[in-house]
Amino acid sequence: MRLLTIAGILVLALSVSVAAIFLGRWQWHRHENRSAEITAFEAGQASAAAPLNDVVPIGAATFPDDARWRTATVTGKFAPETLTWLRNRPVGGDPATHALAWFVTEDGRALLVDAGWVEAEAKNRPVMPDDEMSLTVTLRPAETDNGTTGEGATRITPEQMPPAPADEVPGYGVLAEACQEPCGPLPGLAITPLPALSLGPHLAYSAQWYMLAVAAPVIAIVWIRRELRGEGGAQASVAPAKPKRRPGQLSDEEIEDAL
């Protein structure tokens, strides 16, 4: 029974260590991804605005990695019939709904644009203008489709949009400014702010999991030593304890002999 208990302690400690190592690696990878995204954000925002074709060349099949967070300019017209409302996308912690639409560029491509947002409960929502204008956008790779269907969209991805009216530009743009008369946000919409990126607590979480992975075997050793000490104590307690006798006091045998 004692061996089974020790074996169980060892298996438990090993399981905790292995799980903690995997969780520590997972948090470390999240930290690395956050760090890489912040580096890309800083590099992209530090670059001067450039024409869309210079950042995402014509004929590009995938979104260029160095185009992340780049500021690009493009001229063309929105396709108002493709307006799709992106739901469940808060802004500053407040519920918001974003206007997504295809923007047909003057060279015949179609760029998916997050054109701005309204409050989630807003009843009167604007329509997209169809006149020619110039946009300044921040480029981002398209999000992964989560397969959700229904009214509107839940991800910024071509899969949840009406078909593009021209060849698609990989990725999408977050509107920073629309230049009609004057330049600024589109009528009825607020500009979508860029996210505030931070490293978050993932590095600290990773360190905590690795510490648990090291601590689990130590705790197991202490636990096993206590179990072994308890076994020795139990054997010792089987032997009857001899009664203590005060100095000068007769024993029971001596009293019998005197009688």
C-alpha cells in the first residue's frame, strides 16, 4: 500500500510538471507573437504613407508581411451595394458596429475597407457614398473566417462579404481619412481607432508555469519523505512503552516479593 501511494505521488508530480511545461511554452509563444506584432506595428507606422500599389503590388496573391500596419493611399469609389455591418466589435470598451465595404480602386482592384463605426444600438445607419474620393488607410491582413453566418459579419474577411466587384487586394484597410470636401471621416461614421498594443501578462504567466514545473517534483520528494517517516513511526509505536518509575519507587515485582 505504501509503494502504491509513493507511485501515485510520482505520477501526479510528473503529470503536473509536463502540463506546466506545455502551458509555459504556450504563454511564451503568445508573448513572442505579441512582441513581433508590436515590432511590426512600430515599423509600419513609422513608414511614410505610400500608394497602395507600392505596398501591395498588383497581382499579389497574398498579403505581404511587410505591409502590416503600413499607411497607404488609394483613389477610387466605394461599391455601396456591398455595405456589410460588422457586429460585436467594441471601440474603447463600448459596443460598436462597423461599416465594411469594397472600395474599387482607379486601377481596377477592390480593397476591403473598415470605413468607420456607429454605436451598436444606432437605428439610423448611414449609406456608403458612391462618388470618387481618395482614402488613407492602415493595412492589415484579413482575419480568419470563423464560419459564423447570419445578418452582417463577425470577422473582417472576404468570406463574410458580398463578392468583390473586381480583383481583390489581399488584406483590408482601416480608414484613417477620406478626402472628399473636406477630408475626414465618412458622413455618419466615426473613424475606427487602431488598437493599443501591449505585451500583456504572457511572459509572467510563462515564468509562473515553469516555476510550477520545477516545484512539482520538489513537493513530491518532500511528500514521499513524510510518508516514509510516517511508516517508521508506525512500526515504532507497536512496541509497548515501558512505564516510567520515579527514583526510589518500588516496581510491581519488588512489591510482590515483599508480600
